[in-house]
Amino acid sequence: MNIFLTLILCSALEGTCSQMWQKNDPFPDWSTCMNAGYIHSKEFMESLGPALINEKQLFIKFYCEKKVNNTDQTKSPT
């Protein structure tokens, strides 16, 4: 079981969430993924700068999701 982080860029002004991206590297557990979500959100918001954030009223939401690898699945009996 792998846990992946997905981040979504939203505008409160427009009422939309337009950009979504997923981190390619899986996280070993839920806590690590959630902490990374806060860190990546903060870093991205800082890269946008206050002028754009204020103009478009931007915010980031994120979630962690478990995904099963083919190697994690049990084989069905034949």
C-alpha cells in the first residue's frame, strides 16, 4: 500500500479549483504524507507571492490517498 499526496490550487474569489497535481513519490505512512502536504502547500504559496495570492484569493487544499500496487494485490485462485 502506498500513500500519495495530491495538492489542489483554488481561488476563493472565482470559486474554482483549477490546478491539481500529485507528488510522484509515495509516503510510508499517513502522518508523513499529511505533514508533507502542509510543507508543500506553504512552499508553493510562498513561491506565488502575496500580490497574486491576494488578487485571486488563492488557497491550497490537499489530501492523502492510499493506492494499491500490483505487487500488493493478492492473486485470486484459479
